[in-house]
Amino acid sequence: MTSNQRVTVLASLLLGLLAWLGWQAYLPERVLPSAVFTTVGRASPTQPTVIFVVLDTVRSDHLSACGYERPTSPNLERMIAEGAAFTCGAVSPASWTVPSHASYFTGLDTPHHGATFAPPPAEYSFVLRDDVPTLAEEMLARGYQTISVSGNPLVQETTGLTRGFEVALHSADFIFDAQLLGRLERALWWHADDRPLFLFLNIADAHEPWPDVPAGLGWVEAAEGMAYDRGTPNPEEPFVRFMRDEMTPEERTALVRRVTDLYDYGVWRADDVLARALTMLEDHGWLEGGYRLVLTSDHGEHLGDRGLLDHGRYLWEDVVRVPLLVQGTEDGLPSALPSPLWAVHARDLARDGRLPAELEPPRSHAFPNTTWQQWFGRGLGESFSVAVWQGDDKLLQTDDAIVRYDLASDPNEQHPLAVPEDHPALEVLADGMDAALTHFGREPTDADAQVIEALKAAGYLGDD
């Protein structure tokens, strides 16, 4: 080969490489690798694949694995029958995506990692603190390759939730079902054969916007999909009229039935996507050398409960009671899980394969913001809330008011009880409220302001 021919071949190869890189840079829906793999240590090839799954927006009481009458989670039921440790009684650390994921990735309570809303009248949100180590960073330091694939657009660089992931695939909007699995297939292309895999997977199919329910499922009727109008709410939209309490009883009943059908179908799809994702990992050989799977949810969903739809702003059981599962091939994994259990301990299970010797009391935070107040009135979303669980006792503080619920006799939280002055959870409750109020003393940064734009782009906040 002459020198000119060699130059031509090299030029062709270079152009091909540039074309490939260009294709990667313009993948649809902004799906981009966050970084190139960098080895930060070398783990044994025999270390298990670690899979951490968040079934976004899945509340426990709408899982057939937790006794729900509709068959929404056949694959979870199969995994439990095969020996997975499982509880329906986990408690999410917050009532919406960003703070819950930040707690799962740091092991910290919401006020301490900082990733949540600021109080009214502010219009910004805090990014995950950059001085807090994340689970992905810890796994990277142990020699794992770290991959995140998210159906929820808020698991992204702007919020800080992808820090430590060498590959992070997400989109500008929610992606479901085959789209998510296609991105998982693409993410596995960036693997390194000599390094074990840590995969985080957010499956968002239970989150609205919900697609049409097809005919022929047998347990739910066909239905037209819907999305909540959260940009600049139209006063004629059913979601807005429901939240403003402007519907007739018949209209309310019909809307709740429709939303519940759509949501239940979304939970069923999430369960199905989970099974197909695990099959894909098996087909790629990632389960052959052993694996550890940890699964939970970031929050639930209001389905007409207490006159509410959507999620966030409140700490009722329908929003914070979530599943938690651990399964794998290793010795020493838990054979059972307690209830209630702080879902933040999913991080301990993902990182170490075991729960800590002393479990922290389950607790959760909800923070006010201006959006619901502007859109719906009725004082919705205007208060700080902190809750602490001790057995069947739930202590809930909303601003200065503290009540107790006995969840054994009052699972729907209809009958608030007085709180004894010597209740052992009062100190934890007070610490949680103090920490939340202290957190909001700092000034926002440019990075915090960017989170608001991400929330608006994803439909979480209005444009005004």
C-alpha cells in the first residue's frame, strides 16, 4: 500500500469515526453517554452484577404482590415465590422524584442532601450537594462500571443524580416500555468485560402521561390515555377541575375510575418491563457470574384520595408507602424484610447486600412550593410536612400541628389521635422539621436555578 493509499484509508476511518460520534451526539431525545469509562480500581470479575431498580410512582397497595385485587405485578409475585425477600411496608424518604432518588443515592435524609424545592415564595430548587458521595461513585471506586438508564427525565446531570455514572442515558421527556428497553440495550453496548456491572434502572411506566389501555387484557377495560395539564393549566381540564373541587360527584367518580385504570395498567407495564429488562441482562451474560437485585419505588400516587391527584406536597400513605425487594445469588442476602422499613436502606442492600445492624426509623419529608397554590387554591401544597413511623404508629407534623395515626386500626388515616408528650418518636420528628427549615437558609446557585428549568421541561412545574 502506498503512502497516499494509507492516508486515504486513515482519512476514511477518521471520517467514519467522526460520523459515528456525530450520530451519538444527536441520538433522539437527548440520549447521551455522560462520560467515557474510566477505571478507578479493579474489582474481581467474580463480583456480582448489582442492579438497583426504582419502579417510579408505584404505591404498594396497587400491587397484586401486596394483595391488590387486580393482577398488576405477576413478575414480582413470581420473584417472591422464588425466594426474594419482599416488603409492602417500605417508606419513601420524600413524596416526589428528585429528593427520593437523592436519598437512595446518598443514604441521607432529604434535608441533608439538599435536593428538593425551596419554600414559597421562592421559585427554584436545590441540586444535590456536590460534597456528598453518591452510590455510583462508591461503586465506581470499587471497580464497578456504572450505568444509569432512566425513564424519568429528572434523573439527569442537572439535578446531580447521575454523578458517578460513567454512562447515563435519559431523555428530555418520560420514556416507557420499548423505548426504555432500547436505551438499556444501547447502554449495555458500553460495557467492559473485565469489570463487574452496577446498573441503575428507573422504570417510569406507572408515571403519567399514561398511554391508552388496550382491549383484551381481561382485568381492565380499554381506555383512552391522558396526561395532567401542568404547563399552564386549562380551567376546563378534568385534572384542574378535580383539584379545584369544581366537579359534580358523578364526574369525580368517573375521573377517579379512569385514572385508576390507567395507573393500574401503568403498574402492570412497569412489572412487565422489569421482567424483560432482567431477561435482556441474562441474555447479555450479566447474571451468569452472580447478581444482586434491589428494587423499590420513589413514591406512590394520589388516585382521588382526599380529593387529590398526582403526587408530592403530602405524606399520606398512598404517596409514601412503597415496595422493597432484594433477590440474588449471593450468600448472606436477607431472607425477609421488616415493616415498616425506611426505603433509603435500599442503598445499603445495593452497595453491601445487607441491611445495617441498626435500622434508622422510617421518615419522610414534603416541602411546599407555589405551583399547587397558584393553580388550585384551597391551601394545597402550602405546608411543610415531616412524618416518622414507629411500628403501626405514624406521627405527622404539618407546620406546627402534630397528630398521630394508628395504621393498624386506621390504615386510611381518617382519625387523627393526640400525641402523648413522652412519645419516643417526637424527638426524631422535631429533628426532621428543624433540619428541613435549616436547609432552606442558604442562597440558591446557578446550578439550583437550572433544576427549575429541568422541572418545567419535564412538566413538573408551570411555565409562569
